[in-house]
Amino acid sequence: MRRLRRIKILATLGPASADSAVIRRLFEAGADVFRINMSHTPHDKLREMVATIRNVEGSYGRPIGILVDLQGPKLRLGTFAEGGIMLKNGEAFIVDADAAPGDKSRVQLPHPEILAALRPGHALLIDDGKIRLIVEEHTPGRVVTRVAVGGKVSDRKGVSLPDTDLPMSAMTPKDRADLDAALECGIDWVALSFVQRPEDVIETKKLVRGRASVMAKIEKPQAIERLAEILDAADALMVARGDLGVEMPAERVPGLQKQMTRMARRAGKPIVIATQMLESMIQSPVPTRAEVSDVATAVFEGADAIMLSAESAAGKFPVEAVSTMNRIAEEVERDPTYRTVIRAQRPDPEPTGADAIAEAARTIAETLDLSTIICWTSSGSTALRVARERPKPPVVAITPNSATGRKLSLVWGVHCVVAEDAHDQDDMVNRACRMAFSDGFAKAGQRVIIVAGVPLGTPGATNMVRIAYVGAEDVGP
């Protein structure tokens, strides 16, 4: 199951794709990581999905990552006496703490801490930004707003607050229960929704205690303001363009996507581009030309992964969506300008031994036209530093830890092999050459470069490079 592309594909599971047969087809079509959205998944279904994915993984002998996406705090209006109202531009409208059904003049926002945090000039965006209210007056438990963009508002519509620093944790009681259930299942990545500050990530990492990696979803303006700190605290980023495009001007999102992609690459941490990438394929077997261009842009930027949401979870053509994304990525990476763009965006190495070794391995491999860069890695850090270089030759990561292999399934260009750790350097070299041949990365007579830490099995000790020939003894039975 060697992939012919470097960028990874993350596919969301749902009603259209939760059974074993479809998950197998999604994996064969190109999915490297499966996302489970806890907004729609009870714990028994979560356990069933994880077990199914692990069975598929065992059938193919290749690590498959599982990402659990926590719902985060959902702000919603209360109900209306008549089920909904029509708001007109320029009208006054009150949002308050009164639990009585709303009418054309007011409605409840059942979050007193949010009402307390609102200030004159702050915007309230309702129903994914379709309705826009501006706060004019603020008193305890009540705000008077002016309708800037009107329309129909009905019961329990979602509310976004782009100007307000929400005085709440990104982890709700539901998220804590979902996180506990996910960790018990042995998932690999946790995506944290509505991150505003690095403390949100730190709080989650304390709960996780190293049992999974934590991905911060960037979907609020407050997160953009503290992006460097959030990136430092998190293990990876997701550009959640849907909510980000609601709470910020949509025209800013493409530039922010590029900035975040380059920041994450500079830090050597994975970044996922998400939301509406092939949205039309929910209903159509083919994408729009604009969607193809959108996916291609993420590939050209050197993102680690691109994600399908409703396309694979609830759409009519889940397998076709993954297959289409796979074909787009392969074609872009064959394009003669691809390597030029990737090279132009390459960050300088950090002043560490691991980064110096990773840069040296890439330079040697490209100068000598070596077939493969092979990383022996316990924690995954060696493969992450090499992937940061975005080398031209393929990257093979050999690890004794299945959890490490699954984590690396999200990382750009890394083909993961789970195998017993090497006994000594000769064993390391011999087995690396055999695996490179057996998985189709090298032919007899070609050379590979091996990157590792010595002593073997020491996490984070990347300090050795070695060039080796794939000999006749490596290609035998």
C-alpha cells in the first residue's frame, strides 16, 4: 500500500462510510487517517469505528491514524414562541438571559458568562454568519443590538462572537467525557475545537498525559492573535476554514492558510487544511474546477494533510471524493513547478543536532540521487525533522512502536513501517535496506541514506547518518 504522493489524506467517517467495507475502500482509494467527529458520534459507535479501523489496519499491515475531533463549546440561541422571526436591517433586537420563548423584539442566549463578556461594538453572528447583530448597549444579563444584516432566525441557531474573548475553556464536560472514551479506545490524535489561547491546548495535554497527540483547530480570530504560542503548545494545527471564514472576512482566510502552513513547517509540526475542499462532491460525482484548484493550492504549499468532512462522512460519493483528492495530489506533485515551490518555501534549520542531521541527510540524498531516506525512530521525532525538510526522495520511517507509526501517518511524505527495533548498527542497516526493497523504495544496486539516533532506541537523539547499498542479499527471500 505504498502511496505515490507525499501529502496525506484525512477522511471523516459518518453515516455514508462507517461500515468495514467502505472504510476498506476509502483506505485503498487513498485515506491515510480517519477522523471521527464527536459532535455526531456516541461512545458505543466510537468504539465500533475504532475497532473496525484497527481490523482494516491489520489486514493491510500498514499503520492507520485515527483522529477524534472534539465538539467544543457550542453557543446557541434559545427558542421562539412561533419557531422563528424575521429580522430587518436597522431594527433593535435584545439578547438576554430570560428563558421565556423569544419574539420579534428579543430572544434568550443561555450563556450568562457570554452576555457578561459582550461589549458595545461587538458583533454577534447567527446561523454561520447569515445574520449580523452589533451590540449597542450592555447591562447585566442583557444586551441591546442593532441588526446590521437581517434575515430569518429560528430556534437554537448557532452564534459566533468574533470580537469577544470567550471566558470559558475550550473543553466542555461533554468534551472531557468524549476524550476519556477516545483515549480508552487508543486513538492517535485529538483535535481541539475553538481554541482561543495556548492555555486551552495545555489544559487538554494535561488530560491526555501523552496518550495521544493534540491538534489545535484554528477557527477563531483570538487564536490568530496568539498563533505562535498556540503552535508552540500544540503537536499540530488544523486550518478550520469554515468557522474561521465565518468569524473573519472570508478574503483573509487564504492568506492566513499560507501563513499557518509555513509557520507549522518551520516548527516541524504537521498542519491539516480542512473544510469544503470538495464540497460539491457531497451531491456530485465530480468536483468543481475551483475545488480542484483549492486542493492543488494546499498541495503546492506543502501542507501535511488535506481533509474531507461531509464529502466522505455523509455524501453520496465518499470513495470517489477520496480518489479524486488522491489524483489531484499525485498530479500536482508530478508537476515540474512543484519541487521549485517546495524548495523556495524551505525554512532554515533550527540550531539543533537533529535539524542539522536532517538537513544533511536531505542534501546528501538529493546530491547523490539516493533512492530513499530511511529513519529509525522511536518517538517519531527523527521522521518529523526529516519531513520538515520536504526532501525529494521518499521518506521511510521504521519504528518499534505502533503508536508512533500511527501518529506519523499524518506527516508529509512519511511511509511508516512498524518493526522490531534494531539490535545494533549492522542490523539497522541490513534491515533498512531489505525494507526499502520489499516496499518498493529501492532496487538492487541503489543507495539509501539511513538516519537514526545512537544509542539505538533513545528518543529524540537523532545524531547519525549512513549511506548504504541495497545489495543482492537484501533482495533475496
